[in-house]
Amino acid sequence: MNNDNNQNERRMSKDELSFAYEDLLRNFTESEPSVTIPERKKSAPAKSETVTATDKAESSDTKKTTKNTAAASASAKQKTSKASAQRKSSQTTPSESRGLSEKERERIAKRKRKQHYKASKRKYRKQRWAHRALSLLVTAMLIVIIVLASSALKIPLLGFVNDVIAIDRSDAPVAVYISEDMKTEQILNMLEEYDLIYSAKFCNLLMGFLGYDDESEFVVGEHVLTAKMGVEGMLNSMLFESDTNETVKITFPEGYTIDQIAEKLYSEKVISAKNVLYNAVATYEFPESFDFLNSITDAQTRYRLLEGYMYPDTYEFYLGENANSVINRFLNNFASKWIEEYEDEAEELGMTVDEIITLASILQKEASDANQMYTISSILHNRLDSDSLRILQCDSTQDYIAKIDPGLMNQAQLNALLEVYDTYQCVGLPIGPICNPGGDAIYAALHPDDTDLYYFCHDPDGNMYTARTLEEHSINVQTYVK
């Protein structure tokens, strides 16, 4: 009996421990509702298959607590899901939340591209300045080594250093021309040939530290440099980058001359001075890709070498853009408009590309509208094919020279230009185009009407009157031209 009592006491002690453990679990669960603790599996009492009422109550409370915890967790998940949906809804783009026109979408896209470009530019500049700081440190060390070597070896190595710091170097301008796909090493060799630097090999080694390599893009065309700029300053001035990422859109009307184009580019701050464009045009060397320029003759005699090929259109330029880059934009546009079919049609007419563009430039200036161009084209073609009327006598060719700024050249130079441009003096077409014609004028030059007309004139309102003979033409002039 005593043994049984001892066993019961021991069993009760185990039960009490079990209840205490359950209380601990329940308290932990209530204090941490977001965490669900799995219910501990109780061991059955020895020699008994029954569960006390107290055990059942405790188990019921634990289950309720677990259910409450699960419900709280589900509610929290539902709230999180709803908040996430609201955030996604708030992040919907304007174009998804409301209908936008194509123009508005384009404006939004352009603004985003511009912001992305600015961010990229800032990142690039930070990286470049960090790289440059390290490069300058390396450069300073190299200079110190070179100066010490110069002193120890008693040889004139200081000229190498002066290529970088450019102390007491000449500020005399020297024009150099960068051809297509020219690499940094080739450019440095050319600078040495022009006495702008002392050692191309040393500068090539140094520029490698400063980030100039075969991937550096330089603008094709003429660049005016001075030794005083230093080697890095010279290379920087020839890089394809613009000083700013600001752009401006400019529309050039059909019939604009290069002088008018330069004026507009200058007024919109694309170029720093009109002479910058004039000099670039005068020294332009034709890349192989612009084979339509190969038919230009007497380049040195013309007033503006590329007159006729600066295709009139709307362009977007960087402020402060390199003049050679500006020219390439115009010429690339012309190349896209001068199709292979035009080349074949010019050959059928027995004319070169340059002759067609020259004729088109006269049509652009003489006609009041596109319809008149085809008739005037017929008259000029008839004259060019005749034996006795090959003097075209178009007033627009006189006006081209008359409008040249007198400050640009003296009277003797103007007279020389009149001899080759004025179609009252020269036979046949002038030496080159007198403006930059548009697509209608070029097409009309290639597709003249079929007529037997040789004369035309306009009244003050732009109406055109044509004639076959000089007598008919004289009557038209007396009657309609006042």
C-alpha cells in the first residue's frame, strides 16, 4: 500500500510538471501571436488510458490559442497583400491610368531618356574624375622620374614633360585634319609632325594612363590647335563629345545658303562663331561614304565648297557641337535622300550629280512653287541642249553673289566670283549650286516637262509667263513685269 502511495505521489509530480510546461507554452504563445508553437505531444500516464478533465481543458485552450494565432497571421497577410496592391496601383504609369496622345507619350519618353542620359553623364564624369585623379598622380610621378633622369643622364628630356604642362609653348594656330577611323597613336604622330608636341611615343604612353585608347572617337575634319593647349587639351578638343548635353531643334528652309545656315547655327549657340562653320566647309575632305561629292570640280574657285549639299530639314544639335559633326549631319541626310535611282537618271540626262544639284538650286530660287519647277526645268534643259541659247540668264545667280557680305572679300574677289556664277556672263550652268535645294527641286531637275519653251518671267505676284521666242518673251515682260 505504501508503495502504491509512493507511486501515486510520483505520478502526481509528473502531472504537475506537465501542467507547468503547458502553462509556459501558453504564456509564450499569447505573448508572441505571430509565431505558432506546435502543440507538445503529451505522454500517457503510466498504467492508465484515461485523460483527466483538466488535461482536456488545457488541450482545448491550447487549440483555441493556436487558432487565434493562425487567424491573426492570416489577417496580417491579408493586410500586407492589400497594401502591396495599393503600392502597385500607385506606381501605375500615367500612360496606364489615363489615355495619352502619341505626342504626350513621346514627350514623356524623351524626358525620361534625357534624365537617364544626365544620370549616366554624371556617373561617367565622377568615374572619369576619379580615374583622372589617379592618372594625374601617376603622371606627376612620371614627370619627377623624367626630370631626375634628365638631370642624371644630362640629356634634353624636359621636352617630353613640356608636352603635358605646355610652359612657354607657342599659341600660333595650326590646322590639322582628322580622317575617318584615325586612332590616338596616329593623331599623336601627326601632332609631332606639325611640331605641336615633342614626342609622340611619350605622349602615347602617357595618354594611355589618362584613358585615351583605340576606342576614343575623334571628329572627322579640320581642327585648329596650338601647342600651348598641351597634348591632353588638343585631344580633348577633337573628341566627339559636346561640352553640354543640351540640344536645340532647328529648321532650315529649302533654298537657304550656307551663310544663312551659319547665321542660324550661331544665333542658336550651336557654333561659337560663323567663321567656325565657314572654315570647316572650306577645308572639308570627303569621306569615301559621301561618294556623291566626287563630281565636284574647281573646289578652290567656289564660294562655299559644300553649297547645295547641306540638305534643308529639321535637325537636333548639341549646343557647342563640333562644326565637322554639324556638317556630317547635313551630308548624312543628303546621302539618304540622293537615292540610286537619281544617280541612274542623272546619267541618262548626261549630267553629273553636281550639275543636277546646281540646276536644282536655280529652280529652287526661280520658281514660285513646286509646280513651276518642272516647267522652268524644261526651259533650262532646252537651253543647255541648244547651240545658241546656252546662256541661262537667271537673275538668282547674280543675286547669290550680290548678297555676299562685303566684309568677307574685296571687290576683285567678288568680280571673280561673278564671272563663274552669274549666268548672264558664264555659259551654261554656274560653277556650283547657289543654295541648298529641297527634294522637290532635285526631282524637278531630273524630271523636266517636255516643252519647246526657252523663256520665262514672273509678275510681282509670282505668276509665271513662258515663251518660245525672244519676241514673245519681250511682250510678256512689257505686259506683266513692272
